[in-house]
Amino acid sequence: MTPEARHNPVLLKPSPDTSSQVVVMGRYDPVMTAVPWMDRGPRLWPVVRDALNSLIADSDLVVIEGAGSPAEVNLRATDIVNMRVALECGADVYLVADIDRGGGFAHLLGTWMCLEPAERALIRGFVLNKFRGDSALLGNAMDWLEEQTGVPTVAIVPMLRHHLPEEDAFHHDAVPSAGDVNIGLVLYPYASNFDEFDPLLHEPGVTVVPVREAGPLDGFDALVLPGSKNTAASLRYLLGSGLDGELGRAASAGIPIVGVCGGMQLLGRRIEDPHDLEGGDLDGLGLLDVTTTLAADKMTRQVEVPWGGGSLLGYEIHHGRTTAGPLAREHLSGGLGWEQGAVRGVYVHGLFENTAYRQAFLDGLGWHGVARDWRAHLDAELDAVAAAVTAAWPLP
């Protein structure tokens, strides 16, 4: 199934440190963004309910993922996720705890105790996730938990190593490796969409190194600036930390730099913000001859871009409308990408998931490998995880 707005009808997009933009059915809603946090629930619940019920009507099976804890007693009155959704459709609910962190049984019992009676009635089982070692070490803890709650533990899922995407976070630490193609990923505040770089991260002979603070960048074969949930805030961080100067020196030395979406915008000459979406106008790093104006409406669409005799698949999600100056050459058609010297900027997310594009990019850095089909690899990873969970559930 192709993802659509109904699958995530309400999205909170962090803006400054203490607020967030509210995206409703895929569109930024300035009116709802201005509403105080605790007053949003009653207004947004009809949107969530309608999306849920329409998906149920159109689907044979609907799997609902929780958001945070299902037992936030301070938020229950205005909650629009978790148990509110489960109650709306009478879902079978399974509470999952990562046991590798410790305190798994206490977590499950405490969560169950915080639920209302009608919510408890929906709980069909507990799941212990990320278990290491011999399950005999659990002793009679599962029987004890069932005695307290009446709810059985239905599965013990082992700790699995996989290449599935993280939830908008970058948890990999590495240092440049001799003999590898070393790519620095610049992690400024509000950086986002990290999963699109997983195909690089998991190619043999490629090391992706997080860059969080100023320092010499001449040891890298390439640098990547990811998207940003707040491009202006990310740019201010680069300017204040000294990373702007290091990036300028890397560009002057001919080190390839790739900016994706917000990363491209901050590489440009200027960001105009007529609607004050991100705190006003700013001069960019000036490494790419483009100027971006932030529009009130957000561009969100799947795209197919001609490239190299074939086409590239990806998506756009940005407020910016970018125009190129005479020094920037077209890299992707349709106003989707430009290059200037060794600096390249694109609006298309997911480019590195395209095998041919990733192969060409890495070949240009001196790599001698063969790029794998990333989409087929992810399908295989999903199948492996599904098989492991199926084997663990239900318990004998």
C-alpha cells in the first residue's frame, strides 16, 4: 500500500524549542498551530476518527502503532492517540516493553494499572521485546504478571539485528576508516529524514560519520547535509558553531558536498521568509548559487525524475521555492536540483535509495563496490523480522 495522509492524519513538526507546527492530513495548519496544546485534542479528534474509520472500511486489516505511552494520565482527557483510538474501533491491544533496558515487568504492570477499566478490557497480551539470553532466566515472572493483571505474556521477541529505518533519529557512531569511502553526515539541530542515508550507511566499504561540531573536514571523501525541520535554526547553528567556515573550506578544497532539501536551502545564498515561518530572512552559506523563498503552503508529493537514461524515484516535502542564479547548473530537471563545482543541492528525498544514483555517487568517490538493490534488501529485512516475531508468538 502506498503511504498516504490518512495513515498519519495529525503530525507535529518541531519548530522552535518549545513549540511545533501542526500538520493535518498532510498540510500545515497555521490556525491549529496557534491553538494551545491542551485545546487541540477536541478539534483534532474528528480528523483522526474519520481517517481511522475510512481506513477500516477500505482495508482487510488495520495495524495501529502507539505513540509514546498509552497511559499518560495527565493527557488522557484530550488524548487523540493510543487508547482513544483503540476504544474507537475496539482493537485488540498488545502492550510491548523493551526488556533489554531493565524493568520490563514493572513497566508493563505500571502501564496496565494506569489504564481505565474499559481500556484494560482491550488488552489481549503482553510482549517482551529485545530479549537477550536464555528465557529460562525469566523464571516465573510471566506467571506472576498474569496473576496481577489477568493478562498473559504472549511472546518473547529476541534482540534482532536489522537494517530497518530508525524513527527519525541517527544512532550510529563512527570515525573515518582507512581504506573506506568516508562520508560526513552533518547533524545540525532539527536535522531529519536520516533513513534516506541508510543505503550509504550499510554499503560495505563505506563509513558514514556523524559531524556534530566544528573541526577539520578534509579527511572526508564527501559531506552530506540532510533535510531539516527548521532550516533557519539549523543554519544559525552552523553559523554559530563555526561549521559554516569548515564547510566553506571543504568546498574550496573540492570535497563533494550534497545538500538535501533543507540542506540545499542553507547551502544557498539566501533564505527569504515572508510569512515568518522560521524566524525571518537569513543569508545562507553561499556555496550554491540559489535563493529560496519559504511559501505558506508545503509541497508534498511523490516524484519520478529523469536521470541517466532512466528515472529516479523519491519524494518532496518542503516550504521552499528555489530559483537558481547563473553559476548553478541543473543537476535534476524540473527545478529539483542544481550543482556548482563540487557542491550539489537537491529537493528530492530518497535519491540514495535508487541503486543507479548511489552507484554513480560512490563511484565518483573512488568506491569499488557494487550497490545493492536497497528496496529489495529492505523487503528481505522485513521478512526476516516478521519470521522472527511469528516464531516467538504465541508462546508454547
